[in-house]
Amino acid sequence: MDKQLRIALAGNPNSGKTTLFNKLTGSNQFVGNWPGVTVEKKEGKLIVDKEVVLTDLPGIYSLSPYTLEEVVARNYLIEEKPDAILNIVDATNLERNLYLTTQLTELGIPVVIALNMMDLVRKAGDSINVKELSRQLGCPIVEISALKGDGVNEAAKAAIAAAKTGKTIPQHSFSGPVEHALAHIEEVTVHNLPEERQRWYAIKLFERDEKVMESLKISAEVKAHIENDIAAAEKELDDDAESIITNERYIYIGQMLKGIYKKKGKGQLSASDKIDKIVTNRILALPIFVVVMWLVYALSMGAPIGDGGISIGTFLTDWANDVLGGAWLTDGSRAILESWNVAPWLVGLISDGILAGVGAVLGFVPQMLVLFLMLCLLEDCGYMARIAFIMDRIFRRFGLSGKSFIPMLVGTGCGIPGVMASRTIENERDRRMTVMTTTFIPCGAKMPIIGLIAGALFGGSTWVATSAYFIGIAAIVLSGIMLKKTKMFAGDPAPFVMELPAYHLPAWGNVLRGTWERGWSFIKRAGSVIVISSIVIWFLTSFGSVNGRFGMVDDLYEDDSVVTDEYIAVVANRMGVPEDEVEPMDDSILARVAQPVSIVFKPLGFGDWKPTAATVTGLVAKEEVVANFGIMYAYDDQDGEEELEENGDQIWDRVAEDFNAFSGGHGKLAAYTFMIFNLLCAPCFAAIGAIKREMNSRKWTWFAIGYQCGFAWVTAFIVWQLGRLFTGGMNVIGLILAVAMLALLLWQLFKPYKEAQTLTVQ
């Protein structure tokens, strides 16, 4: 082959495009970002021909540049000019999918249609005259089932053949007034362009597409000339130009399908419709959603099998913690290093620092993989699209846009792409509000925190993990309602249109690939950011000033001339603990820095230096919260002969003991407020960087961080203070303040909306 062929894969969201791409390219994929934007770019070499590169365009409904995905797809097709387009079309929803097809055939690029889900069409007793459909559209059509792999190679070969010899000429035409205007526009503005592209550009100019006008550099005189033609057509057809084109495309498609697509059960409900009558029912939808998510968290993060639970993830995590947090890794490495006579400080760095920190985080990977597997299953079978539909119904009731829920779904894996997904929201106020609140949803990095609290203090209670998810959703909804009632964010929400795909059995290849990609991303962070952070934390916890002398605190505490009884009494007073509970780490750099800061968290129930240090370092990476605990609790005694625990679980037992100690016996409540604060406060540095890029403003970025931390603190404060009404030890002043804060929040929630059109933060 003389040159490398490039084929673009285009289609609607949920049409099976990702499944087809994976089938055609297998492991020959490479992922990056489109130039200048952060939308993921996937390319791969075809299995049937390694000289052909397939580019997977973002899922789009049309080539009108309303969303970032549509802009990316259109720019690629217009500017890069691939050799052919493989257009995947959902055969069960022809009318909606062919709207994009009619636009693709106008680009002057050879088009081949992969008619997907034909197995479902036949199963329903329906029939499609594929030969006639191909004739009327003017392009080859190959029947496929991407899920089963039927016909996919034939579709690829047809696209290759079209790229070499094919040419697609659009067969459809518009009404007389439109065609008259298009002819004038072609003659005046685009006659110098390649003939096969003139019609597409003329249509876009008729629609008053600003980006096309800019790219063609049309003079004001020419604009005024073609505007007369457009206005004449609008007057005759009594509609605006863009709506005219849209309506006429659908009229053409509808008339074409009358003699081509015959439905056996016309007027009857499909299996998906029957399921949706229950799943999306106004009364049952939310309870079903709660049960589904409870089951997801029960399988991934609940009580383990053998302890009366059903959690596969926790069962595997318990084993992983024993290995990574205990004897096999940390204790084993210590024994080996000491047998090699390695310097004690280096033994501590490797065993108590790097391996204890990274091992504490990696121990929760099984839970995360099971969780990601469950979420990928829900996405692939079509249920997640229903959740977006359900949440849109709820969001719009409170003046919010359902589009804000899509970044939430993306953010369950990682907050960074969740923040970037807000770009699809056209309304600037809604977009900024979504950027501010998306990271409230528990991402993969927060899962170890949830797993730690649920396992260490609540015996693996399923409701702890499930409540964490719904606390994130509630925080987004409540924040949206309150922010919408301020001048900065007031206004009508952006419209949200989403097509619900038919339910189908998950494609295990897609599910496993999605699970692995999310899990591997987390593991890579553990191998980079968390390793570096663990080294820093180990240094800060191992070194400090003891009675005027600087060094490793363990060594200094062995010297009786340095650590006297009087000095122990001073440290005990400073730390607020009994003298017999003073540890060498209480004199570490980290303890001395974190102890004054801990006063901020005392009203929240966890005002001790250890959870304070974990919370602050969690700003670097949320995984560091658990890594920090793993390092700080890796010691067993305080007499200078530290030995690692023989069982990783015992470390988490010590965490539970400490929470009970510094909270005055309210360990579970304190741990729960600790979890709430760390879930809702500002995300990791990488996500903050994404927020800054999307906000494109320092003031907006700081406003977002301030709001997140403030909302997290107030929420945790209310839960802690009101919670002690039920656990005992009520603080009257704290209770009064909590009630006042709650009343203020309720007032902001229920006060009437006041529309405003100006933004005050620049």
C-alpha cells in the first residue's frame, strides 16, 4: 500500500461505536488528547489491515458545533479529511441515527454505513430493506452486530474499498426555497472550493454557522447578499433557517423509511420500554436506584464473605491488606533489609515509609476493581443512561440542568475527566457551577477512605459506603439549589436531551477493558505520586526536634538524657494526652505542624494531629489520606524496638482505637464526619488544576476551593454536633451553632428564586 489509509469512525452516543472500535482494533490502540482540547482521542490499527488507522470520533448527534465533542468531530472531518468515514448506525433507532448520516454524506468523503444491532431487529420480527436504503442514501451498507462481532471485518473491508475507489454523493434534497437559496450561496461564496464540498458549506452558511463563516473569511458585503436569500426562504417557510434544515432532514428520513423499515410490533412496547415503565417510573425510579447502588457497594465494599456479608471486594481487600499492609510485604522487607545490615534509617524509609504507605493504598485495589466492574456493567447494559434521565427529572425540578449529572457519572472514576466533561454545558453559569460541585461525587481515589472508615469502624457496613455516594449526590443537588439562588448563578438551566439506548447484555470485552483502565490509572498514581508523597510523609513523621535536639525521633527517645520525665510531661500537655500515651512521633515535624492546625477540626470531632495531617496531605492526592495512616500506624510500641504488625488489619484496629480515644468515645461518629469532610472538601491538586483550566480564572478557582472546603466543614460540623444528641456528650454551644447553620442552609434552599443576568466574580 502506497500510503497509510485513515478511516474515521462516527456515530451517535450509545450506537455501539466503542464496541465496534474495540472489535476492529483489538489491542492495537493508542489514546491521547485531541490537539488543543482535553477530549480523549482514540486511534488504532485495524486487525484486518495494519496499514489502516481507525480514528474513533467522539459520539455526536450532528455536525452542528453545540458541544465540544461536535466541534472536535467536525474539525477532524473538515480539516484532516480522512480517506473514508465508517458511520455506525443503530438499526433499532434508524430515524435518529440517520440524521447524522445525511450530514456525513454531504462532506465529500466516502461513507460506509455499519448497520448495527441487526440481530435485535430480526429478533423483534422487524425488517429493513438494506439494499434500498443503501440506494437512497448513496453509500454501501454492511449489516453488523458489534456486540457479537458479526460482520465487523466486512464493514472494515468495505470502508477500505470505499477509501480507495468510492465516492459518496448525497441523494437527498430540500424544498424549493431552500434549494434556491443554496444554489445562490454556492455561486457567490464557495464556488472556488472542491465541488464535493460545496454543498456542505452552502448548507452551513444557510444555517448561519458562525464557525464556517469565520473559516471562509466572508466579507460583510457577501454576508449581506446571502442573508437576503436566507431571509427570503425563512419568510416563505415561516421558520428560522436552522430549524428549516433540521425539519426537512427528518421529513426526508421519515418518508424514506416508510417503504424500507417495517415493524412487526408497531405500536407495541419493546422489552426496553416495558422495563423502563418500572425503572424510570416517577415513584419507583429513585427507590430502585438506591437499591441498585446499595447492591453495587454491598458487593464491592460491604461486609466480607465469611462475616455474614456478600462483598467480594472486601474479602479480597482483607487478604490484600494482610499481604501489602502486613507480614508479606512490609514486615518481610524489614526482615530482609535488616539481614543485609542496611542502615536503620534506610530500612525505615523503605519498609515504614514507601511500602507501608503504598501498601496501605494498594490494599484497597480489589474493592475498587469490583466497584469499577459493577459501574461498567451498569454503563454497558444501558442503566446508567436511565440514571441520568432520572436525575435530570429531579434536577430540573430545582432549576438545575440534567447535563450536570453526566460529569458526575464520569467523575466516579476520576474527578479530573469529570471536571472536563462540564465543557458540554453551553450555559456558562451552569458550567461553572458543575465544575465547582462535580468533585463532591466519590471518585476512585476517595474509595480507600470510604473502605477504611467502613471497615475499621463500622465492620464493613454496606450503608456507610452507599451513604457516601448519596452524600456526594445530595451535596451536588443542594449546592446547585443554593447557588442558583445567588446572582452569580441565577438563570434558566441548560436544556438536556438524551437518547436512552435499548437494554442489552454487557459486552464483557468493553466491561473488562473499562474496569482495567480505571484500575490501572489508580495503580499508576500509587506508583508515582503516592511513592513520592510517602517518602515525604515518612521523613516528616520520622524526624523532629526532641528537647532541642534534631534527628530521628525514635533514636532520640531512646536517649534518657534527652527524653526525661519532665519532658514527657511537657509533650503530654502539648498533645493533650496522658503521659503513658506519648509517642516518639508526637515530636515529629509533621506532628508539630499538624497539631496547631487540628484546632480547625476539633468542632468536627477529629481534632487530633494524625487525622489532621492525613486530611491536609490528602490535598496532594486523596489516596494519601490512607497512605498517611498506613505510615503513622505502622509502629507497634514506643520503646525504641518498633516492629510492624503481623496483620495489616491490626493497623486499622489501631486507627479505630485512636478515633475512639480523641473523640471521647464517639469514634464511629468522628470517623464518619472525617469521611464526610474528606469526601466534600477541595479535591487533589491535579483536580484543582483541572478546575483552574476550566474556570480560566484565579478568582473563580479560589472561589470554588473556598466553597468546597466551607461546605464540607459546615456539613461535617452539623453531623458531628447533631449526632452527639444520639451518642451522648452533647455540647450546648456547638448544638446551638449547628442548628443555626442548618436553619441558614434551609432558608437558602427554600427561599424563592430571583433571576439575575450578571456574574460578579471575574
